[in-house]
Amino acid sequence: MGNTLGLAPMGALPRRSPRREEPLPNPGSFDELHRLCKDVFPAQMEGVKLVVNKVLSSHFQVAHTVHMSALGLPGYHLHAAYAGDWQLSPTEVFPTVVGDMDSSGSLNAQVLLLLAERLRAKAVFQTQQAKFLTWQFDGEYRGDDYTATLTLGNPDLIGESVIMVAHFLQSLTHRLVLGGELVYHRRPGEEGAILTLAGKYSAVHWVATLNVGSGGAHASYYHKANEQVQVGVEFEANTRLQDTTFSFGYHLTLPQANMVFRGLVDSNWCVGAVLEKKMPPLPVTLALGAFLNHWRNRFHCGFSITVG
């Protein structure tokens, strides 16, 4: 008899190819968990600042900064940066050497190296005139879906003192990242450790991040309403200082006017705003900022000109 039901033989049935799941992304660095929210808030400005940037070659650039303020003496900073040929992303180039020196001879320097495809190293040095203040060494390993970092700060074998920080982040899904931070410090007569747990959830238009530990809590929420409007909310609690702070910031972009406006208000009765205006075709950016603390009755404002 024929196949009256019209069914194909078992061997003739089409086979479904196994569904391939996309690999989980790398969660990035622990220090960048709250970056999106923090970039919404305006930077503090006070006094008058002139910045002149000069690109000397495809690898080397310098910047001169003159700052005059009513709160202190006028200052000058020389900033120099060298970027190598190995570019992993639009924002990551190795090796990178960055240095900043002021008129008193104090130096801040950073060296970034790519030791292997997944292993990065960073060294940070800070001096105050002829005295070393900080020397720090970082090692970071980035796997397919996790990041592990170890930091040594001010290691002193003779004085038996050191600060060690370990970070670990793991992507559980394409949206959820969990991890933690362990800070260990030791010096003569004192030793201790602080553990902090962290989580980050990323949606299409918003990102929520939370850090909780024995030292306090830090929560942030970032929301991108559209291409012009971004908002951010931050909550910080410090158990040692018995202090909590709540902040709200917003970022407004006006592309037709070449303007960027940032503002903030927090629970300490502080309000502030910074307006940036580009002046095409000239390579000039003007910035005007003002901040007012109602609780302490303090007001300061700033103006800056950036060339290049």
C-alpha cells in the first residue's frame, strides 16, 4: 500500500541544525561599572583655564594648561602622551605612556602595556616635587566572558606595608554581570580586608549597577531617553563616615548648535551646570560652569578655553 497519510520516511525528514548560542561578552573592567552614569554629571569648574592641545605626530601629542583661581596660586601643567601601533579598539592603543607635570615639578605618569593578547599591565607613579607619593602596579586578564585584575599599591618590603586589590567580573548572561572586589591593606600594627560584591544589568536603553560591601553601598542608574537626552542617578552610602548622598544628573546634546549641557542636583543642597560650546571651523571649545552649595552658602564658577 502506498503512503496514504502522505508522511515521508523517517530517513527523509529534514534535520534541524543545532541552534548556536552567541558567546557571552567580556564584562570589561571593574572600575568602569559606573562609567556611563558618571559621564552624565558635569565636572567641577573653578577659575579660568586655558588648554592648548598639539598633535606632533600620529603617536605623540602634548598639551599646555594654564589655570588661574581665586582659591590658590596660578598653575601650569605640561601633559604629554605617546601611543604605540597596536590598536585593539578605538579607545585602546598599546603601548601608551602618559605624563603630567606641573610648575612645582610634581609628576603623574602612567604606562600601559599589552603583555599578551589577553593580558594587560599598568604602572602608575605620582610624585610631589622630589618625593614619591604613590606607585601602583596593575595586572588584568580578560577572558571570553570574565575579567580578573590584581593591583598592588605602594608596596614596601622594608616597612612591611602594602595595599592589594583583587577584582573579578563574570558575565552570566548578555545583560547580567556579577563580580566582587577584595581590598587588603597591611602596615605595622594594622591589617584588614574589605569585601564588596557588585552587579550590573544592561538593557537596551538603561543600565543599573550596584556595589554592596562592609564599607558601604554604591548604586547608579543610567537611562538614555534618545540621542540628545541622557540622565543618571547615583546613591552612595559610607558606613565608616555615616554619610549618604543622592545625586541626579542630566546630559543634553544640541548637535545643531554644537552645544552640550550637563547639570546636577544632590541631597547636600548642591546644584551645578556646565555648558560646552564648540566653535567650528575653529578648533576651539568654550566651557562655562557654575556650582552653588545652598547648605554651606558657597558659590564658585569657572570658564575654560580649549584649543585643538
